[in-house]
Amino acid sequence: MFVILTNNGGLDEKYIRMTETPVERLVCGLAVPTITIMLISAIYNAADTYFVGWIGTNATAAVGVSFPLMTLIQAIGFFFGHGAGNYISRKMGEQNWDVASTMAATGFMSSILTGVSLGLLGLVYLEPLALSLGATREILQYTCDYLFYILIGFPWMAGSLVLNNMLRFQGSAAYGMIGMISGAVLNIILDPLFIFVFDMGVSGAALATMISQLVSCCLLLVGCTGKGAVSINLRRFSTRLVFYKEIIRGGLPSLFRQGFVSIATICLNHVAASYGVAVIAAISIVQRVTIFASFALIGFGQGFQPVCGFNYGAKRYDRVKRAFWFCVKLSTVVLLLFSIAGYIYASQIIALFRRDDLEVIQVGALALRFQCLSFPLTGWVIMNNMMLQTIGKAFHASLLALARQGLFLLPVLFILTPYLGVLGIQMSQPIADVATFLLTIPIGLSALKEMSEDKV
């Protein structure tokens, strides 16, 4: 039983800071740890791919095929973490500490119970799960070996994401950063140890991830004892429908966003499989590369979310809008610079993961260059999605979360690939990005207009 105490004095100080500090300075201060946390999450994914790449193309493809399960775990963690965190942020803005504490316990325990249930289900149906994710008979054993340990770690992998996100929405992302950094460093140390020294192959990569995530979860629980953090008292765990309605309201966009990443990746794996293991490996490497920039962007947006939540709850709509436009402008500039570098050095970047396979490098480099053409547009999309989610506009936030991977990527993928082959796979994501950007324009401007019309 965890009983974590807090004090209202620290919470009152935080309320003043979140509603009075200039938003540009506040967002940047909160974004540093959240960007770091998200980049660390990307390192978790990329580290396994990098070290497994030394084993061979089949092993690289197997880790790539397993990626949808990792995104599913993230989807569960973000669903409960963002759903509870959004509500906690607004209640802190209203200075309602008791209700915020009940939501914290409910969100955390719900993620653990869900992780246990889904993890056990996956272990029972391990081989069918691997095949459904897109594994071919050629890489099936590699995939099962990797999935086994990831499924065991499902509960605390999801739970650590919930704790991290709840701390972030409270404006205490630095505590989360410490826990996540510790886990990432441990993962990088354990990967080569288990893979090569103990000769465990892909199983070693998954075991390293499982152990490092457990350490992160424990450290994040300790971080919840920090000054100004909402208490996590498991005796406050509630099954009342009102709390789950709020979790669904605030977390559904994240579930859709990450869930459809998983679904889209499964579809990409199945489509790519018909063109060979090298294409599967190439597409999975591109996903790992672009996830660095995507996660950094999401981390920056997560620095904006507590500012948005606190000030929306305090009815300081002028501060919400100023913070939003600051984030859109800065993220677009940074993404443009990243895209230029990615376009120029695409071949060298892909070669870092699979230097001995020319086909993997050629397929991956072209796919990466295509994505770099549309990537600067995603700053506008992500910031709108996060603003809508934080202020409780669940329908529009969910629609935008569905759009990139669900409404647009999958139809484009299945339309282009029969005519263009591998080129259709490579072009699908940037076309979906452009379509999502266009959809976001009227939705985002409408929400900003509503805040302008409300009394401040």
C-alpha cells in the first residue's frame, strides 16, 4: 500500500507560479524535462534496434515487427496518464486538491490492472500475437523471443508512463525526468550485456528493456513524494463512473493517437512483408529515426499542456492563447531545421542501424527523405491536438488524433501500394501528414476563437 503525503502550501505556490509566470519562460522551463523524457522514450526504442542490428537483418525486422506492441503499451499509459493528468491539472487550477488526489490513485491503479490483464493474454497467445503484428515465418521465433519479456513488463511499463504524465501535468516534470533518465541509462548498459556477453540475442534486448522500465517505475513512485505533488494514496482508488468518464474524456485522444500508430505499423509490416524482410527492416528503422523528432515535439507540447490546463481552469484564456502560438512558432522552426538535416544525411542516418545491407539503406533513405518534406507541418497539428485535449474538447482532439494514422495514412497506404509498390509505402506518411495539417486548420482556429469570445 502506497501512501504518499503532500502539503497544500507547496500546491498553492505552484498555482501562483503556473498562473503568473510569463508563459514563454514557463513553457520552456517545463518543456526541458518533458522533451528529455520523450527523447529518452525514443532511446528505449532505438537502443534495441541499434544493438540488435549487429545480429542481422532478420533480428532487426523482428524488433520492428514488435514495435506495435510497444506503442500499444504507450497508448495504455498515455490514456490513463493523460486522462487523469488533464483532470488533475484542471482541479489544481481550481485548487481542489482532494479530488485531484483521488484521480491520481485511480489512474495509476487502473493502468496496472489493465497491464496485468493484457500482458497475461498476450503470453497465452504469444505466437498468434507475433503473426498478427506482421511477423513472417522467417522471423517468427525472433519476434516471439522479444515479445515474451515485453509482455511480462507490460504492467509497470504502462504504470511508469502514467506516473510520469501525472507529474508532468502537475508542473513537476523534473521528477519524471530523473526516473526516466535512470531507466534509459540502465537500458543502454544492459542491452549489449544481455545481447552479446550473455548471448541472449533479441531476448536480451527485451529483458534489458523490461528491467530498466521496472527501475523507472519505482523511481517515479518515489518522485511522487516531491514537494507540491498530488498525493497517490491507494486507499483513494475509486471505481466511480465519474472518474472514468473524465479519464476517457481526457485520455481518449492519446489512446487514439498511439493506438492508431500501433494499428498503422501493423498494416505497414504486413504490406512491407510482401516485398521482403529488408523492406520491413528499412521501414522500422525510419520509424525509429523519425520518432526522435516526433517525441521531442510531443515533449515540447507536453510542456505546454500544464500551462494550458492550469490557466484554462483559472479562466486565464489570454495566457492559454499566448502560450499556444509561442509553441507553434518555435516547434515549426525547429522541425524545419531537423527536416533539412534529415533530408541531406538520410543515407548516413539509416546506415547507423544496418550498415551492411544496401537494400535496407536505399529503401530507408528514400522513405526518410519523403517524411522530411512534410514534417514541419506537424508542429501545428500536435499543438492543436494537445490544446484541445487539455481544455476538454474530447471529440475534436480525438478526431485529430485519429487523422494522421487512421483517417489518412491507412487509406493512402492501401490505395498507393498496389500501383507503386514500395514507393507507395514510402510516400504514404507524408501525404497523410499534409491532409492532417489541412484538417487541423479550421478546428484549431475555431477553438481559439471560442476562447477569445469568452469573458477573461
